[in-house]
Amino acid sequence: MRPASIISRRAATACSLLLVSAAVACGKAGAPDAYGSFEATEVVVAAQTSGPVQRFLVTEGQQVARGELVAVIDTTALSLDRAQLSAQRAAVTARLAEVGEQLRVLEVQREIAARIYERTKRLQSQQAATAQQLDQAERDHRTVLAQLDAARAQQRSVGLESAAVEARVAQARDRVSRATVLNPLAGTVLTTYTREGEMVNPGQPLYKVASLDTLELRAYVSGAQLSSVRIGQGVEVRVQQGTDGLLMLPGTITWISTQSEFTPTPVQTRDERADLVYAVKVRVANRDGVLKIGMPADLTFTASSAAP
């Protein structure tokens, strides 16, 4: 009976080893293909004109629609500048009209002076006018021509001044219009950088917004895995959800880096010995809002969508 007991114990040990080996094999087979964290396309909305913030209508965590009014910058100073420029434009326009009227008068005088000069030349050739009278007619004619040239030059100068004032008026009008800030992207306000009453300048950030309906998982794959990855490929994303276990979500690869990089410190790949990895982005729908920016996750390439 003793030999039989030894045989039984050996058989049990062998079975145990087989079970452990199978469990390890299953664990390796179920290991994720890549690891990464979620990120979103964030937009920093900045002031486009200067002045104190008259109204600031967003708070952190608020849902804002595209085109929604989010801030108004006080434009009192800008409006005064625009009114001054408008008055300057009116004055330049009046000067331009005055120069135009002067040109019309001088044109009439030129025609008269030209006729007198031509008549005096005929009379002088017939010895019916003196040389002094001819010189006087010629002088009058040339004087009017010089006055015409000066008036035309003045008209061009005033015209250029009018164009410059018009451009400044348009700039002032544009600056006033930019004082009303509209939200460019439907999403959630992540951070605010100002409040009502604060002075802002062009380019100064007001708030940060991002669309959280869909997030992107930025993960890394090794060179050996790269041949089995393609844009449009479906993947299975797994996220740890508290004590309830893993949350399985479908995702789609939307971008694959064309350049390798050294393995980021907090990220692992299937082959931990690989020094160079390639970044990929996976778009994942965030239907219930459970996904957060910076949340870690792993992914597995689905067999049905593996690259040939």
C-alpha cells in the first residue's frame, strides 16, 4: 500500500503543476497589449482685446455650448477711441471734398487762362498785342497749371490720410466686437483664470474648455507590436472602476506615431525590454462620464480587427 500512496502523491503533485502552468499561461494570454492614460483636446480661450472684465459667465465644471456668451470686456475706452476716430474721419472727408471743389475751380481757371494765352499769342503774332501782354498771359496760364498740380497732390495726400483713418476706424470697430467672448467648443470648463473686474490684455487666458463626451487614450506599443496595429482598428479598453472591478469599453485607433521614442517612465509595454516604443491614440466614447482626464487604462487588440 505504501508504493500506491507514493504514486498517488506524485500524481496529485503533477496535476497541481499542470493547473499552475495553465493558470500562468492563461494569465499571460490575457495580459493587456498596451498601457496608457486618457487625455482630451483642451482649448484655452483667451481675451482678444484689453480692458476690465465686465461679465464672466462660466465656472469650473460648467457645461457650455458652442457659440455661448461666456465673457464681456468693458469697451468704454475703446468706444471713446472709436468716436474720436469717427470725428477725425469726418474732418478728413470734409477736407477731401474741399480739395475736390478747389480742383474744379482751378480747372475752370486753367481753361480760361489757356484761351487767353492762345488768343494773346495770335494777337502778338499780328502785332495787335505787346510782348508784355503775352508774358503776362503765359505767366497766368503756368500759375494755374502749378496750382492744379499742387491741388492734385494735396488731394492724393488727403486721400491717403482718409484711407489710414478708415483703417483705424475698422480696427477700433473690430476691437470692440472682440470684447464679446463666445465659447468656441462645446464641452466642460476645466479651469478658469480670471474673474469679473480684473484687467485683461490680448492673449491673456480666460478659461480652459474640453469636450469630455469622447476621450483619447494615449498608449504605447513596442516595435514588435507595430505591425499588428492600424488606424481604424477596434480595441478593447479596460479601466479600473473602484471596487466593482474592470470596466470594458470599445475603442478605435485614430492615430499612430511615425516616430519612435524612449519608453515613458510610468508606462509599460508587452516587452518591457524594448527601449523604443510608438505612441497610439484610441478614441473612446465617454457615455456616462466615468472616464476622466489622466485616468490610467490598458487596451487589448481585438482578434476580429487585427491587421493581416
